[in-house]
Amino acid sequence: MYLRKLLSLEDARIAGEAALAKAMENPDWPVAIAILDATSELVYFMKMDNSSPLYAKMAINKAYTVVHFEMDNIMQFFKPQGLDISAFPDPKFTPMGGTIIRASDGAVLGGIGASGRRPDMHNISDRDIELAGANTLSL
């Protein structure tokens, strides 16, 4: 028998609210936040007022990518090896990072993606927002 921990709706809500709280530290730059479970299904989504539709798609794709590769910061893996994520046949894969949500035993429970902030322009980046959500959970 296989027993697998799952990311519940309540877990996703808690992570999403923590991520939103981090984003609201600088509310003038709206973001979208997506949380997917380990099967890459959308569990929780929110977008701040006036955020671009592109941010919504990117947040989902960031979470989708990290869940499939089971690692954060995909480009740190691909670039040194001279690989390009576009070589993979899935159009949802993106080289931009998302953050894995892990259980205490290291199992991947899902991923969180945020989009709307650039680290070179904002004091709170997409990554900071994602980590605020992922690190809230202790599963």
C-alpha cells in the first residue's frame, strides 16, 4: 500500500495567504500567485487588482514547471550544462523559477509560483513571495 501526503486546499490557502501578505508589503506592484499540487493541478489561485493577465499565466506555469522537475530554480540546473528548457515538448515549461512545496520528509507536495515582480526593480521579488508561502507550511 502506498501512502502519500497531499497538499490540501487548507494548506494551499494558508500558503497563498502568507504569500499575499508578503506581496502586500509593496502593494503598488500587483502579482498573481498560483499553488499547484503534486499532480500539477491548480489548487489555489489569486491575483491582485490591476495585475496583468500575463502574470496569471506565468504564476501557474512557474509552479507547473517546478512540480514536474521537482526542483527550485530550474535555470541553475540547465545553464551550467548548456541545456535549454525549450527543448522539452511541454509549452507550459518556463525557465523562470517557482518554488517547491515539500513535506517534512522531502516529498514534493506541490509548487507555488508568483509573477509580477522583477528582482532588479523591486525590493520584494517573486521568489520572496513564493518562499513566504512555501515556508509557512510545516507538513
